[in-house]
Amino acid sequence: MPRAVRHEDGSRPTAAALPGWLTVGLVAASFLTLALFERRRPLRRSVEPALQRTGRNFAIAAVGSIAIQVAEMPFVSRAAAAVERRRWGLLKRLPLPLWVEVAAAVLLMDYTLYVWHVLTHRVPALWRFHAVHHIDLDLDASTAVRFHFGELALSTPWRVAQVVAIGTSPLALSIWQTGLLMSILFHHSNVELPLGLERSVGHLFVTPRMHGIHHSQVRDESDSNWSSGLTLWDWLHGTLRLNVPQRAITIGVPAFSEPQAVTLPKMVALPFVPQAPHWVLPDGSEPARPASPAPPALLLP
């Protein structure tokens, strides 16, 4: 458990961040468990050879992890420490019990990440980097770590602003980061859950079928289901869309529909080179789907 630290001025004690080994252990266990179930109960058929894809995704993730360590963590961790020391941010100005403050910070971090995710789709300069995540022709737990190093670096000012404006302590930040990593591994995974169970879980958390719709080549479907942890934000903003049959979904971005278009060198270079319109197929058409007769909030098999 996090160690409580009492301030010298006698004010309310705080708790240190979660130990790094705990975060690493939970995330590693989540990935290995999901990888096992992906083999036993796959939700979608694979397009590319699994070993080739996974190697490419891990290579992108390795460069991204360097960007996180160099460009994000030093600034974000220092911002959280400054928030705790100087009582910055909304939550630090309120007389809240520690557990309420931490829970509220995690909730607000999740919401402001939803806003950032929308921006990565709506702002062209950000989308050029975020597209690297969406261009994967398959969707599984390895896709969850496939983010271009440029996107991770560009997110640093936003993350610092989240921490300082909300008043996110080191403990709340570490809990949110750990929960977020486990959540994105889960909802990117290619695991076929029983439909009834997934419908129940989906009332609260983002699930694999739900996020699969977000990775559809149909742009209207990709422009939905932006939540990363709680589904609450999509419900509140009217961006929740569940009524798309999984068997009808083609994963990816239309302009990059062939394996030769998504090689590792092309993915690294993608944000920096001229490119065709992303939402148009090589034959010039744009994927579309007739409106479903099912209610938008009904998750389909």
C-alpha cells in the first residue's frame, strides 16, 4: 500500500505514488492474460501474420516508451509533485478526504483524456500522428501500445495541464496511469467475451466490441466511442455508438488498407510526409454503412 506522509506543518497527510513494480506487474499480467484469451477466443479474424504485426507494434512502442521517459514523465511527475507541495489545482483547494480527492482526480483525468482523444481526431496536425495507431489492420492488445513517439511527445503539455488544473497528486496520477494502461489493453484486445457479460461491463467500462467500432474504416463509426476508461463520457456527449455488427467492421484507415502500406518505416515516417486523403480507399471510394435499425446503445455481436 502507498505510504502515508505527514506534512511538517501538521496538515493532512498524503500518500506516495504506487510503486513502479506494482504498475509493471499489473500491466504485464494483464497483457499476458489477454494474449492467452486472444488465442483461445478471438473476436475477429486476423488480416496480417500475428508475429509480423506484433513485432512492428512493439518496435513502435519501444520508441514511444523512450519518448515518454524523455519528454513526458520528467515534466508530468514534477508537476504532480509540485501540485502536492504547493496545493495547486481545483481539488487541492477543496477540503476533501484523501480518498475522495484521489477518486475525483482519477475521474477528471479520465474525462480530460476523452477531450484529448477527440482533439487527436479533429485537429489535422494531431491526427497525422494519431493515425499511426489507427492504421493497424488488426486490433489486439499489441495495438494498445502502438502510438507514434511524436504523438506521445505532443501530449506532454496537455498532460501537465491536466495534472496542474485538476490538482492531481502523485498517488492519483499513478493510480490513473496504471488503470489506464490496463483499460486500453483490455478494450483493444481481440477477445470475444460473452455478449451478455460485455453488455453489462460496457455500462461502466470501454470493452473490446465497443472500441472495435472506433477503429472501423467507416469514418462515422471511427468518430464515436472516444472514451478510454469509463463509458460515461460518450454517454454524456452523445458519442456512444454500439449498434454495429462486429463481423461487418473492417479495422484500419481506408487509405492504408494493404499490408505494404503499413510497414514499420512507413509508419514512423507517416506524420512527416505528404499523403492521400485518409478516409478514401485506393479505388477512390469512401467506406460507408447504412443506418442500423438497432438502437445506438445496443451492443451487437
